Amino acid sequence: MAGQYSNRYVPCKSHSISRAAINCTEDTSLPHSMTWHPRLSEKLGLFRLIQIPGGHEVCFTAPDRLAQAIMDAGRD
């Protein structure tokens, strides 16, 4: 079979690639007690945090701001 792959889980902390998280500060899609950051982003290990104003659908309400945040997140 061509294209063999492993479905073994490898934690992000063991990869040598840089990591970033973009946090929209007005995102209310989850309750305040279960926010994305830091509850989920801390699982990345050492990462760059980019925070931008905006809600869950910032790709529609402020696409330029989100595009800049994505560029900032990958600036290494």
C-alpha cells in the first residue's frame, strides 16, 4: 500500500516547529469559565499569543485584522 502513515498521537510539545494561537478577546461562543485561552492554548507548550479585538466570526467582521494576526503569528 503506497502512502503509509502513522495515526499515532504525538503531542505538540515534542515538535520542533513554532506554534501560535490567535485569541479573539470578545469571543463569547463558549462560557467565560471555558474560554479557548488559556484552557486549550496552554497545551501547545511554548507558543506566540496574538490577541485581537473581535468575536467568534472575526473572519467576517474584521478580515483585515485577522489576516494581519495570521501574518504576525507566522513571523519567525
